[in-house]
Amino acid sequence: SSRLSRREVGTTRQRMAVGMFTNLLLSYSSIAGLLFAFLSCVDVPVLDSGNSTVHFASRLLVHGEWECWTATSWGVFLVALGVTTVFFVPAALYVWQGLFPSDTRWLYRCVQRVKRAKKKKQRGNSPLSSYLSSPSPLSSPRRPKRRRWSGVSVLFVLEGQLKVWYWDIVLFVRRASFQIIYAFAPAGVAQMGMFATACIFFLLLHSYQHPYASPLANVTEMVSFALLALISFLNFPLVLVSANLIVITPDIRSFFARLGQAQTYAAFSGFLLLTVVLVFVYGSKLITTVR
């Protein structure tokens, strides 16, 4: 009974770990977006309480009454800690996944090579050490001991439907890169150009890798990336107008009206595609379960 209770406790802990890890994956994008939203600061006019003078002060872009995080040491510390955590999580996951015992992962192969080199160096090249380390003809050959890999259930959450084991890390980097562009790139042509470049890069990477085991998932995400890149390119004329690089004429206004409709159709088609795919996938699973 004690052994059974230990197994039950181990299973409960494993389920809790998998659940907490799944919540972390789902909330990572929101946490990163919230953190980077507090990084942008602007100078706004502030009225002094003692007199009627107005001066400029650095305030957060998300809330004009809050001081910029650079104004206090605690703010700098918390932002530095948050940015480190946002980038540490994907890096730690990549290293942890890369150390899984598999010859297809270069981190695991590097670690094994280092271990073999250390053992070879410790044995030395003397005849006595080679004699002692060689197995006896009468003794049975020893099998190499394999350490039990912990966290297979968590690993399945990450790689269960993937052909490319590190693709979830790529998705983390994609979300973080978009947030960095909006937080640090100057608003206008430069920001939109960087956003469009990032969209094209991840679209080409996805088209080359085909990371998912399901062809439907690959096609769906590829179309989503393509629509996102298309919408970013359609934003360029509006950015040029906001930068006063285009003179507004009646023809330009009608063109922008059609451009806005094209963006609306592209965004709605992406939403419709995702809805149809989700209904098809989960509807098929429901029908299979009922049968």
C-alpha cells in the first residue's frame, strides 16, 4: 500500500507539473506583451502643483500619470528581471530539450563527446591503465548504464505534435521579437518595415521546416503567416501618410478606403480559416469519441 501511495503521489506531482507548465506556455505571450508595454516612455507636459508652470516629464506610454521605469532603481531592477525572465525561459527550454538522449540533438551529442573525452583522458595511455580498464575474457560484457530521463510528460506537451523539436522555442522568439519591435523601434516606416521583415522571415522559416506532424496544421499556420505579412505590407501607405510623405488628394483617400477594406477582408479570412480548422479538428475528435 505504501508503494501504491508513493506511485499515486508521484503521478499527482507529475500532473501538477504538466498543468503548471502548460499554463506557462499559454500565458507566456501575455506576460511578454505586458512587460514590453511598460518599456516605452514618452515626454509629456506636466502641470506643477505648487505653481502654474508646465514642464516635460518622462511617463509610461500606457499610462500618462505613471513615472517611467527609469526614474527609480526598483523600476530598473524589476524591468531588468522581467526582460531576463522573458528571454531566459525560451533559452532554458531549448537547452533542456536539447539534452534529451537522442542523436538528432546537437547539444546531447556535444555533451556525450565531452564525457567520452574526459573518460579517455582519465584512463591515460599507460599499459597498466589500459590493462586494468580492459574487460576479462571470462567476464560478461557490461552494458552501459542509462540515466532515467525525467520530464518525459512535459516534453510530450512541447513536442507531441512536432517534427522539429525546437519549434515551440521559435514561436516564443517570434512573439518576443514582435513585442520588442513595437516597444523599441521608432513608430513609422522603420517600425513597420521591421515588422514586415520579421513576418517574412518566420513565414519562410515555417515553409522550409514544415514543423508540425499534421499537414493541416502546417498549411493553416503558413496561411496565417502569409496573411499577417500581407496586412503588414498594406499598412505601409498609411504609415507614409502619417509621416507626411504623401500628399492627401481625393484619389488617395479613395485608395486608402479600398486599402482598409482589403485589410479587413484579409483579417476576416484568417479568422474564418482558423475557425473552420478548429471546428473540423475538434468536431472530428468529438465524433470519434462518441462512436
